[in-house]
Amino acid sequence: GAVVSQHPSRVICKSGTSVKIECRSLDFQATTMFWYRQFPKQSLMLMATSNEGSKATYEQGVEKDKFLINHASLTLSTLTVTSAHPEDSSFYICSHAPLGAGQPQHFGDGTRLSIL
Amino acid sequence: AQKITQTQPGMFVQEKEAVTLDCTYDTSDPSYGLFWYKQPSSGEMIFLIYQGSYDQQNATEGRYSLNFQKARKSANLVISASQLGDSAMYFCAMRESGFNKFYFGSGTKLNVKP
């Protein structure tokens, strides 16, 4: 099946730092990628859908300037948390799913972000 | 209205016994897919099983089976012969044909007791 590689797996940094998370499709071309945020013991919350070569589609309530998404190629999508603060600490996970109701998502392993 | 509802925040099951995790969904799209994912404490999301809205038979994958009751809009996951390694969060998800997004339930934390 499709393999999605997400890096880094864990980040600890100071408040005010910008953090970039990469999501790569290793054996397929991904025109779209999903970015989720997950708080402890809660479900996945869709933040945005990145689209190769065009602007990402953000869900309501997600700050576009805070969470910058770039999908410059068919194999790489990035999420940059700009000027991160402790409230941005969370688990971020990307995924890809081919089009079609019957296609499951293939997830990266996630990134645990801790802002001190 | 919630697209996916999982009413069991936590479940306990004895090792080697079967357990059913509940999931109900809400959609007016005649074509949709239902998925179950497992999330261990390490965080990765593992795809378990899929059921299509037009499938006549319940899906099965090894020890996992999906009890699909379309009229009731339920898609319960059945895990047979539970193992200690089955302890994890389980999420039910739905994908509608007209939308390129997935809807997730709130999850069920399963604990398998030795």
C-alpha cells in the first residue's frame, strides 16, 4: 500500500520558533494531502487539505497565517507552525487518500510538537 | 449533526474474548465508505477494515469484522479472540463520494485484560 513518511517524529522547541513538518509520499504521487491535529485522548481534527500547485483548503477556525501549508511537488507537503506558542503543542499527522469513497487514508507516523 | 458517533469512550475486554465497538453514522450520500483505524499509544494510525455502502456482505479482515447495518446506519467493529496488543484507541471514519474528506468519530479506548 501507499507509504507516507512524516518528519520529524518529535520536536521540542522554545516559544516563538517556527517549526516545519514534512510529509512525503514515497511510492506514489499525491495531489492532495490531509493535515490533522490531535489533542490528547481526542479525535483527529482536520486542519486543512493541501493541494499540489495551489493553495491549501483550510477548515473553519484554523488560522492560515499560523499554520502555513505548502504542497510544491507531488511527493512533498509541508506544514509550518509559525511563531509557535505552548498552546500549539499537539500531535500533528498527515495523510493521503486516493480519490474515491472506498479508498482508505494512509497516514504518516505523526509529529509530537512540544513548545516550551 | 455529528457525522460519526462513537458512544463508548472506553471498553474493557478479557484476553481471548470477542468485543464489539459501536459506530453510527449520518449521511444522505448514497455512496460512502466506512473505515476503522487503530491508534496505539505510539500514535500511528493503522487502517483495519473497510465497508462500502453498496457492499452486500459484511467486511472481514482476519480477526476484524464489520457488522454493517445500513438501515440503522451502524458499522460496528468486532474483534474476535482479543489479544493484549489490541489495547489501543479505535476510530470509526466515513468518506462520502462527493467530498474529499474523512469524518472521524471521537474514538473508543480499548483495554484488553490478561
